[in-house]
Amino acid sequence: MANPDPRLLLWGEEHIMIYNESCISMFGARHPQAMGSRAEETWSDIWSEMRHMIKYVEVEGRGTRLNKLPLVMTRNGYTEDTFWSFNLIPVVGPQGTTIGIVDEFSEVTEQVVIDRRRDAIVKLNKGIARVNSTKELWFEFLEGLEGCKDDVPYALLHTVPNAGNPSFHDSSSNSSMSASQRYSLEGSIGLANGHPAVPLSFDLADCANDKDPLARVCHKAWKSGDVVVLQAKDGTLPDSMAVAVADRASGDKVQTVCVIPLPDISGDHVMAFLTLALTPRRPYDSEAAIFAYYLRDILVKSASAIFLPEEHRRARQKFEQVEASLAQQLRATTLETERLESRFARMAHLAPVGMYAITPDSRTTFYNQAYLDITGITEQAIEARTDPLEYLHADDRERVVNAWIMCLEDKQSFTIEYRISKEWSQTDAISGETMTGDTWVLATAAPELDDDGNIIHVQGWLLDISGQKFHEKSRIQQIENEQSEDRFARMAAEAPMGMYLLKPTGQPLYLNDAYFDIIGFTREEFEEAERRGLGWADQIHEEDRGFVGEAWLALAQEGVPLNLHYRVKKPWNYIDEATGTQMTGETWLQSTAFSEIGHDGQVVAVQGFVFDVSLKKFSERLLSERLEDALEHKRQADRFIDMTSHEMRNPLSAILQSADGILTSLENNNRLGISTGSETLSSEVLETVLDSAQTIILCAQHQGRIVDDILTLSKLDSNLLVVSPDTVDMPALMEKCFKMHEAELVRAKIAIALKVHEGYPNLAVGNVMLDSSRLLQVVINLLTNAIKFTQFAERKEITVHLNASTTRPTEGMYDAPYVPFRANRPEHQFTAEWGTGDEIFLSLSVEDSGKGMNDEELKLLFNRFSQASPKTYKQYGGSGLGLFISRELTDLQDGQIGVHSEPNKGSTFSFYIKARRAVEFDSHIADAPLTTPTLNTPVTYTRDTAHLSPRTLHANPDVETHSAVRKLSAISNTHTPESPHLHVLVVEDNIINQRVMSQQLRRLGCTVHLANHGLEALDFLRTTQFWRLTITEQQKLSVHEEAPSPRTRSPPPTAVPLSVILMDLEMPVLGGLETVKRIRALQDEGEIIAHVPVIAVTANARSEQIANAIDHGMDSVVTKPFRIPELVPQMEELVKRVRQYGRNGSLGAQRKSLSGGI
């Protein structure tokens, strides 16, 4: 009855109701008459729905559940629609029949209402998805609202002619004319024309003093530009609008009305007013407001989309649908997770078993109240990170430490009994005497492992067995001191645990009554089993008889003490005194036994104790299930992030490539003077289109970076991000980074330079071993911010500073303080793959001439989802993740990051990382590629084994500058020996991506062949120069000329030229990984006579997915989104490398050289 959740007991055949205090608010006016009354009479309105479920529980004796049962309640001063879920649990009497039913309530009203409104919004979106005019939009919207009978009693829509058309308002001389527009009733639901609350028309210019209350409210909404909420409780709702509508919202009188202005695409004019009455059966809260704003956004965005180009409109509709769906799914998942967490917290709080979670470094991260009560540890001691071993009894500390070490080393669970330093005392209920002694606990601990097999926590349970231990000791002392069987029998008869004295053969010398109660035997049944030669073994569970029998033999024959858990056939039932919940399951016993050794060293008797630990086992299993549920929810969230990233990268790649196609076509046509239609595009129009295409590219790249940030954040949260070193030339890496931002820099007219400071050449740094992708991710985040805040400055300059030192830097440029190390930051250690070179610290700073920041703004940096100020997002956008991820990545590489900034002068972000010099004679890095991988545009992983030549620095280190800003120009279609003509096979199942890629490649002078899946690609390979001639083809060839020998294996004379294959991974029929695996197998078998260059083009961006593609035989992996002009040079380089190996080495050497790894 003390449970905070509603609990109801239906007792007896008449279903007499007994309930706790939490039910009173739900019963409303039915309380207190309901207490002690028959449920059929009190709940006659819903009994017909529940009767068959009640009958089922009574007859079958099994629990059941009712979900989302509607219940009308009067609470908070009004009648409210609520929804509840019920758990019906039978109460079984001594005869095995159901004598009562426990009804557990949980309210799910909020979730049901959210789901209902979400479904309504989804249906509305589907209904208006294909409209082509505002007239159709208004009609479809009102038709969709017609079905929202539970949430919308009535709705009115007043519009102006040509609503939403920007050209209509452009013809007006000034904005005041929009106020003189007459708004007419476009349509309504719930209320008929002519109703006092439904004006047929009104004029904004005159309605400020209009007698019609709705017209005055519309004028107020027009002036404020926001939703106006009218409510009866504050007197703002006119009586004419507070009406009841039959068959809608239960026919109750409306209490809340929202008047919503709908601006047009320009945002300067109101094209319509939506009057939306909300159900009186629900409060006007944040969810109701969100529902109203969702409806407004649907109308505004849909009307705007009608006047956008067709392609933009479809893209926008699709994005909005995905956005709405993701928002609803995220909210539903969050609510479900919160409910599960709350349920687990309640269970842990109420459990009589101590629960804890301790990290391998002895830090307690979770505990319940029972844990504190049993151990005597205080919350202050836990917060102070006091070692839990200090609370152990001095004599047992070593034994517990050994068990803990074995658990960490072997990653196996253990069960142990030990004492703690807290003294145990208890007053005997019969004698009133105070019993004191050591506090004993029975502890079970199990390690929790991450995906890499490392221990995250050791979670466990504590059961206070001090009473049992005390009684065990008392009984044993009495036996040893008194040596009286009669006294022992009297003492044992009163023991709360089962006690026995047996011969080594198992025949009983003494059994107390508690033993029979616990085992599940009566004395008569036990004697009958003895006569049949079975004895107590007949009651042990069949699955446990084996190990119990082995333990007994070791005890009876060798004197090995016995302490084990096992099950018996007796069913277990337990009713929680606090909640009245009945729990059932198997009966688990803990048995402790030892042998009595005679003078001859043989076992003469076995003494032991057995007690019921079923509740402990039940609690352990329940806790394990809850933990597994929580882990499963996290796994589902990770899969959802992967799926979302994959689905977003595909269309982003198509957008980038389409925009590149626009740029290439327009620039080539303009340069060559090719006319479009009847006349050549004017320079102004051409510039506008080019500018728009470049904007699309920048936006798509920005979206791709956000996707990467989310993936990186997910890995950081899961401790899955690792540092993988490769050989890097730092100046070349910076130039590549500048190249990635070239379009943005040119567009913003920003000058950028790389300045190498004296420490770098003085140390003769050369090539270094570091994780270039993680380093680039930090630099790209800082450069992106620098460009964002410099593009509107008067002086547009960005300088990247590079320096090196052999000691850890203490501050950045301009004495910028570094962010302190986190207390729990990962420890960075060099493994064998880093080589044997000297440690070195590389410092980089990104200095801009932007707006700068003040001290208050600087305090907000480097936190998750944090920006300098709210104005930053409004003016510049961004997710607030970049600097937080940069801090985490520098921590991961044993570095720090900091910032120096002055308002109106600019900012300088400085960071450093720890690396090693690259030593050429190291065996494990001698064949490693000198790589400069890129991020976002696109991420490329390759098997390249060619080494770049080392860079020679200028004598004066302070003047070495690498400029990365130059004019972008259209790519020529002419081909030279350095830029060979490419024959490309595109294997892609997505028709849009297939068409966009092929068009772009053809514009760049490539010959393109298409395949929809892997089988088509393999069939096409048989027609190319890579395929070996069959015997029949050789015979046909020998008619005209000498056939090639098997050693030469020449291609057929009519073979189709092929340079490289671009292959998607996720395809029907035959996927990309299986296809490339077959291609490499055909190479090994000799069916394919040369190495076929294959580049994977995929939206799977996680490192393990990319590594898997390389392992299957891909030569390179390019992640979406990417740009074709940046992909073509990589294709040419791969083809050139393959041809070089083809001329200089055998096929076996060629494959070996091209399989060096990522």
C-alpha cells in the first residue's frame, strides 16, 4: 500500500476493492465510496471491457495485461480523457485457486495523445504532398483536420486571393496594402457557415474595432506575427467561440482556441488565418502548443513549396517528412527510455538486496539504499572515492582481494561470503536479548564487458547473512560444548533454517522441521522416498542432481566442505509486503555442509544447513533482465544512427554531384559561347545560377560534416574511437586541408596561408607517425569556424601556424591557456605500430581576423552543443559540436586545445598532439603508405603503397607560406598522357545516383558503362580486355592468326576497354563486397588476366565497415557525399599505378603490391 504507483486489490468472488492512496486521484468522485465496494458496481462503465480479462485471470491463474484503456476522469477542475495500462496478477490461495487479483496501474495518457497527434500530422502531410495550388492545399488541409475529431472540435480558415504567391505581393507598392486585404472564409470544420463564431469575411484595415471578436483577434495576431491563444479560464475566449460541437471532442464546450497567422514565402505578408479550437478534454500544455505550431508549419511550408521549383519542392517535402518523423521517433524513444529507467530505479530502491557497480579502479558508480545499510558505507565516502576494501574485515580482506583480482583477470563472476568491519547486532524477538557479532554478507559479482571485451564495471549484489551466520556459529558451538543430541535437537527444531545430520551414505541421523518445509517434503513423503531408496535426492531439480551429487561425494568421502546453490521441485511464491505484488518461480536453496572426521581420519557424519535464497535469485534475474533491456535500447540507438547516416549520405552525394554538373555545364557553355534556348544566358543570370550551385555544394558539405560529427560523438560516448597511426608529411597534409576548403575560401574572398615556425625546421621533423584523419578532423573544425566568422569581416585573412617541440607545450599562441585535462581522460600509449622514433609534440594554431569573442563567450566554448552565444546560431548556424569533438580528439591524442580572442580583432585556436618521428628502417612501417586522408569531401581510404617525396623547408622558417586560394575553373574534356581517357563501369542500384554519376563522368570526358548489381558487373567483365580467351575463342582466332599461348592469355580482339570500376556496396542480387571477392578469386584462378581496379563508393562511413571493404579486395574506398571532380584524380592515379605494375611485374607481384591495407 506504500507503493507510489496506483495499486488495487480485487478480493474474493465479489471483487471487493481495496486500494492505496495513489488511486484516490484516479478514482475522483468514486472515492471514498469505492473502498470496500464491488468493482462491478463502481466501474460499471468500463466493466464490460474488463470482465473477460478478470475471468481469464481467475480461471487460468495467470497474469495478463490491458494496454491503453481509455478512462474519463474529473481532475484538475475539468473532465479529462486519460489512458491507462493494467497488469492483472492473480493471488493464489492455499488450495491453488485464485482468491484475489492485484491490479497495477500505470498512466500512458501522454504517450497515447502524442501518438494520436503524430498520426494526424503524418496523414495531413500525405494528403497535401501532391497539391499544385493553394486552393488544393486549403481543401486537403481541412479534409485532413476533419478526421481529428478527438483533438480539434472546430477549425476556420480565412484567406486572401492569390494567397502565398510572392508575385502578387511584389506588385503592391508597400506593406501597408496587405493590411487592407479582405480575408474571406475558405472553409471550416465543425461549425457551419452562418454560425455566430464564423465571420464570412473581414478587412484587416478595419477589424481593430470590428464588432466581430474573431476579426479583432486576427488583427492582433497580424500585428504580433505569432499565435494568439484564447482561453476561457483567463477570460480571453469570447462566449461566441466557446461552443460545443456534436460528435467532436466528446461534445464538450471548447475552452481553448488558437488563432494562427500564416505568412507567405516572403514572410512580409499574412496569406491566411487559421482558427483552431483544441479539445477541452486535454490541457493546453507544451504538447498542445507543439501540435498547433506543427499545423502552422505544414501550411506555411507547403504553400511556400507550391511556388518553388519542382525539384526544390520535392526535396523540401521529403526533408520535412523525414524531419517530422525523426522528431516523433526520438521523442517516443526518449519517453520509453525514461519510463524504463524510472521502473529500474524504483525496483533498485525497494529491493532488500544491496546492489552496486564498481569500476576496475575501485570507483563506485551505482548503489542502492540497501547497499549502504548492509555495508555501512556513507554517500559522502563514495563521493570521496574511498576504496570499498577499507570497509572489509581485516581477516577477510586478502581473500576478497584475491577473488576481485581473479574476476578482473579471468572476466568471470564469483560468489563469496565475507565479513565487513561494521558490527552486527539484532534483538531476539522471543528472548529480548541483543545478539552481536560480525556482519557477514553473501556477495555475487559479475563483470560487464564492452564490445572490445574490456571490463567497464563489476556489478554485484549483497545479501546480509549475518543472522544466518550467527545462528550457524551458535548451533555449532552448542554442539561442540554440550555434546548433547537432545539439546541439539531442541535447538535445531527452532532454527529458521533447515538443519541436518547425515551419515556418509546419506541416511539421516537428524532432520529439523524447517528442513522439510524448505525442501518441500512432509515427513511421511520423505519416509516413503527412503523406502524406495531415493531419500532427499528425489526433491532436487533434475538439472541440478548431477553437480549436487558430485559435491556430496566429495564431502562424504574426502571431507571437502560443501557450499552451493541448487533448485528443488517445490514451487516458490512470495508476496512483497510493500506493494502486495506476488512473485513466483523456482525454489533456490543455499546449502552449507561440513564433515565430522573420526580418529581414523575417515568421515563419520555430515552436518549442514540449508536456507531459501529464492528471493535473492529472483532479484538477480530481474536486475539482469533490466540491464539487458537498457543495453538493447542503446544498441538500437546506435543502429538508428548508422541507418540515418547511411540514408542521408546517399542523397547528399547526389546533390553535390548534381550541383557540380550545373557548375561544369554552365561554365563550359559560357566559355565556349554556347547558347541556351534562343539566346545566350546573360552574365547576371549565369552568375546567379553559379552562385546558387556553389551554395548548394557548401550546404551539402556542411550537412555531411554534421553527419560525421554525430557519428564521431556516438563513438566518443561509447568509447569506440581509437587512434590509428600512419606516416604523414605535415605541410602536405595542411595543403590538402586547404584544398578541401578552396571553394568556400574563394567564395568568401578569404586569403589563407601556412606559416611554419622555427621549431619545426630546427628539429628537422620530416615525416611523422600520427592519426592523420583525427588530426584533420580537428583542423577542419577550426578552419570551418574561422571561415564562418571571417567571411563578413573587413580584413579577411586566416593563418595556420605549425610548430614542433620535444617537450609538452604549456600554452598556445598569444599565451592562450589550454583547457585542463579531464580527470577520466583516456591514457595515450604508443604501441608497436607507432614505430621506434622519438616522441615529438606538434602544435597547430588557426588564426582568423573575424569578429572575436569576449570573456563571457569564451567560457561557453568546448562544451557539448555549446556556442559562444545564442546569436551565434541565429547568425552563423552550426550544431555546437565541433569544438567539443575537437577537445575530445586532442585528448585522445594526448594533447590539449585552447583559445585566445579579442572582440573585433579575431580569434586564435591553438592545440597540440603527441606523435613520433617516422623511422624508415622500422619493419612495421617500412611498407606503410605516406598518406594524407581527407574528410567529408570525400573520406578516402586506399591501398596505396607509393611514398611521397619529403618536403624541403625554406632556410627562413618564418616566411614559408603555402597559399591555398586560387580560382576554380571548369574541367576540360581534353585528354593528355598525364590525364588519360578513362573507361568507367558504374555499379549502382540507385537510379538517381547512377544517372548523376554517369552524367558527371561523361562531362569530364570518361566513357561510362552501367550495371545495376554485382552479377551484371561480372557479366560485363567477361566482355572486357581483362577476361581470358576461352579455348573456342582461341580456335576461332587461330583460323586467321596464331592463337595466343596459355602463358600470354591475351584478351579477345573485340574486348571492351575498361579502366576502373566504381562499385556501391549495398545492392540487390549481389552486393559490392561479394562481387569484388569473386573478381579477386577469378584473378587468382587466371580467368581475369590482370588486376581490375575497383573503388568502393558507399555511404557506410564507420571505420570497421571501411576496413571490411578493403579486406574483401577493394583498392580504395570513397564515402558519400563526394564530388566527381575530386574523385577523377584518384581514379587516374589508381589506373596509372595498376598499369605501372602491369608493365614492371608479374600478376602475383602486382596483387601483392596493391594489397597493403588501409
